[in-house]
Amino acid sequence: MESETEAAIFEATNRALCEHGYAGLTMQRIAAESSMTSAAIHYHFDTKEELLVSFLEYLIERFEAKIACEAADPRTRLEEFLDIVFDPAQSKADGFPVALMELKAQAPYHDRFRDRFLDLDATIREVVAEAVADGVDAGHFEETDPHAIARLVTTTINGIHVRTVALGERPVETRQVLEATLEAHLGWRPDSEVMA
């Protein structure tokens, strides 16, 4: 877990990254978004890349904590996951999608960024695949390949992330299409009532 100082640096990094983009991001601009000097930030992180790798881990850990659902019913787990992923209010509140997109764009050039995004992708797929497999086993969902559904959902999430950040598209329409697709594959629509 990061210290309070590191958390403050990460929040300042988020603001600076959203305002200036990756190309315009400097330690000085991060310092300007915080109550610290750039020397104080360098005390915690030797380089901008080191800071950004830690920042990316911070963003991903926050997201992974949000999608961790302990509900026993796989329908509830899948629906809560979609609620979190497609929540437009939280995404605009803290600039998370913009910062994440800036770092995703650097993944082809930075192995450490790419590795962390691969970890995130695997986590998302695992959450979806487990919910689908459990739902099939419990008889809530029709027989299907949980890993194929997880790939479909993950690809849709990545697509809507780009469309939301780059094009200003509202995620609600894409969620409706995804829910209809899930209904076709699972025989259950996420917005239908879950009976205990």
C-alpha cells in the first residue's frame, strides 16, 4: 500500500496527465498540481517513468478493488461488474479514463506499462469468466464458453474506453448492445431481476 505522500503524488500525476497529456508531463508539472516540490517528488521516484509505472499500478489496483465482488450469485457478480465498468459518473469525476488512455498509448513502447495492462486484462477476463462459469454450473446461464464471453466483454470494455475518451460517447448505448449480446449467449440479460 502506498504512503499518504505517494497517494498525493499519484493524485497530482493524474491531474497533470489529464491536463498536459503524456508528451507534456514533467515532474515540475506534477509538482505544480501538488503541495510538493519536484525535488520532493524525486525523493520518492527517481525518474518520470518510475513514477508512471507506480502510478499505473495505483490506478489498476483501484480499479481491481472496485470490480472485486463477493456476491455468491454469479448473475449479481456479473451485473455489479458491468455497473462499475459502465458507470459514467465516476469516470468523469477523477479523470481516470483519460490518464489510463494516455498510458495505454505508451504500452507499445514501454514493456513495464504493457505488462501491467496484460495483468489488468487477465484480471478482468478472470472475473467475467468465473461469473459465467459459475452461472452455467448453477443453471442460470445457457451452456457457453466462459473464456470466449470474457474476451468479448473485455474487448467491448476496451472499445468503449476509447470511444468515451476520444469521441465523448456515452457508454450507456454500448452497455445496452453488450447486454443484448450477453442475453443471446447466456439466455440471461444483466438488467433482469435476480431471484435468490
